[in-house]
Amino acid sequence: MQTNNSAASKQTPCDLLIRADVIVTQNDTRDVIRNAGVAVSDGIILAVGTYADLDALYVPASRLDMAGKMLMPGLVNGHTHLPMTLFRGFADDLPLMEWLEDHIWPVEFQLTEEMLKIGAKIGCAELIRTGCTAFLNGYFNEHVTGDTASSAGLRAVLGEGFFHFPSPMYPTAEDCWKTLRALAARYEGASRIRTAITPHAAFTVNPDELKTSFALAEELDVPWQIHLAESPAETAVCLEKHGKRPVELLRDLDLLTSRTTLHHCVDVTDEEIAAIAEGKTKVVHNPASNLKLCSGMAPVQKMVDAGVTVGLGTDGASSNNQLNMFRDMALAALIGKVKSNHASAVNAQTALDMATRGSAACLGWPELGRIEKGCPADIIALELSSPNLMPAYDCVSHAVYAATGMEVCMTMVAGEILYMYGEYKTMDISGLKKEAEKASRWVFSKSKK
């Protein structure tokens, strides 16, 4: 009896002890642990190891039995426009510039905060259902998306988008600066919401405005993100306007820095990849969107080989039709092989790294995307009894090539369960369906169709 009391006195209290068949940690050594456990307190991971070891070390306030499940870090969406779920299936099968100028922008210019909120709620629900716990956003009235994501329990980095020409919110780019400062102040100290500076692209924002906005990012100490080299058509416009290719333009403006995240980088040369790597600039790959808009295939393996940090994003649901990071992981790996003409290119571990650690770096939130001591307890569980995950030889391979996202049975952020076995804990899904129907009628009423 004395021995038992002595052993118990050495145990450490924790809020939650999770048990699972396997954990894909995504730590520095990419450990995969069987018969595993995770101890959590105050939303932070205290320890990861075998369940037997952790059960001997910790006294949890509650336990979560995920027997028959595989735990992974919550996926991180490195590039999206969450409220654009409003345009899912609205203007399909069109090239980038026609899609933007003739269909998307005319309706976007009329968006209301009510419609933005509905779109953001739909997006949050889809991210939660498919195991994404954090995202880097770019859109208008970003406080709407921020408040919606906060209510849903997700993490978000918000970027208020601006152009050189009049937008839905601002007559000029400079008119956006006050909003950017207010947005940063609104979420100062928030645990799950941060901000970024988000010029749209090198062909829609003037060089002086790019420089000024970057100075603001430095002042606020936030990431600076921009669409860049998304397609040969964009390159042609940039050459016509500035006499330089997109990457060349940013390099000459001293904007290829470790603060910078570039979205797409489809039309880039070897020399431009080297410049991106030299600047420690990060890139977010968006394979589904690039394929759908026929923008091309980004040379991802070349970027990885050059030492570029590459994340993964879905882009908006209007140019992807899904916000499902599992699908984009598979696409990234598959088209990476075709682009490199080698079956080993963009292998499963590389694709998973992009969707977790890589995207987390692109958000400026590097402690995300891993199940590791001291990191936030942003964890998802996949049901291993799904036939498409049998037999389980290689969990990383299954996560990238076999999983669809529908195997996700639990989504947790900071130790808080947002979704479990079909039940949303922080969102009213039945009410959201009615809101979505209302939004579709509004979009069609404002379109050219």
C-alpha cells in the first residue's frame, strides 16, 4: 500500500490523456508511435509516447479512448479564401483571367457582411469535418471570417485583400491601411486568430504599394502574403505592365524575404526558385486550383530540392470546389511525379510535411502541424476501420494516398473537441444548410447569368 501511494504521488496531473492505435507525430524525426498516447494540459501537449508509459506518468482529469484510430496533427491550409464557398460550382471550367474578371469579381464587389459570414461558416464546417485546424486566409471584411473562425474554434491568419484599382472595400490600396491596423488591433492577444498583410498580386498592385504594404507588415510584425506567378497569363500581364516577370519584380523590390509567403509559383524558372530559396521565402502549392484553372503544375520537387519551405493550400472553393486538404495532399504527390517525370518525386512524407509543418511555417505559426511536447494540442483522428485504410502498412502513405478526409472522426484544437463522430460541437449544421440556400439565391441574383 505504501508503494502504491508513493508511485501515485509521483504522477503528474493533466487535463486529458488520449489513447490511440497509432500517432503520426510529424516531429523533427517524423516518429510514428504504436499503442500511443498524448497528454494535454491547458491546450498544450505535455508528452507523447506509448500509452502505457504516459498512463504511469500522468493522472488525467479526463480520458479519450481513440482505439482503432490514427492520430495526426491537424492539417494546416496554407492558402484559401474562406467566404468563396459562396461561389462553389458557380463559374466552373474557365481559365483564370476570364473566371476572375467576368464572373467572380463582379459578384464579389457586391458582397455583404451577411453573405461573407455564411460563406465563412460553410468553410469552417468543411475544414473541421476534413481535419484542418488552421488556415491562412485572404479576402474582404476579414473580421467577419475571423469572428466566425473564432466562434467555430479554428485557428486563422487573416489577410485583408487589396488591389491598385477600386475593390469592394477600398478606392485605392492606401485606403486599406487603416483597416489593416484595426484588424491587427482587434485580434491582438487572441490565442487563435492572427493577421497578415495581403496584396492581391504583382499584376494588380503597383510596386510602390507593394513596398509600402511590406513596410506595414514589418511594423506590425506579421506575415506578408501574395499570389505570385500563378500562370503564364499572369506572367505576360506582369511583363507588359512592369517589364519584369513576377518573381523578378519582387526580388528587385527586396520583397523576397523570410516574412514573405508566395501563393502558387507555377510559372517559375530555376533561377527564380534559387532566388526564392536565397531569400528564405516560403511558397504555398495549390494543386487542385492550378489544375482546374489550367494554370499549370508547379515545380514543387525543384523547390524542395533547392531548400524552399513549401506549404499546401486548397485556394478558394470556387477554384477547387473543396477545402479538403487530404485531396490536395494526394494531388500534390501525384502531379509532382508527373511534373518531375519521376515516381519518387514529391513522395508521401513530402506531401504530408507540406500540409502540416510547411503550411504552419507559411502561416508564421511554426509550432502548429506537429504532435510534440510544448506544441498546441491541435489533433485529428482517422478511423482505421475504413476499408480504404486496410491493411495499414505505412500510415504516412495512407494519409496521403488512401485517405479521403471522410475518415476523420475527431477534430481538436487546443485540446477542445470541435467535431466527434458526426457531431459538430461548435456549429449549427442544420441551420447552416438553410443559410447556404439563401446565399445561393443571392449570388445568382447578383451575377451576369
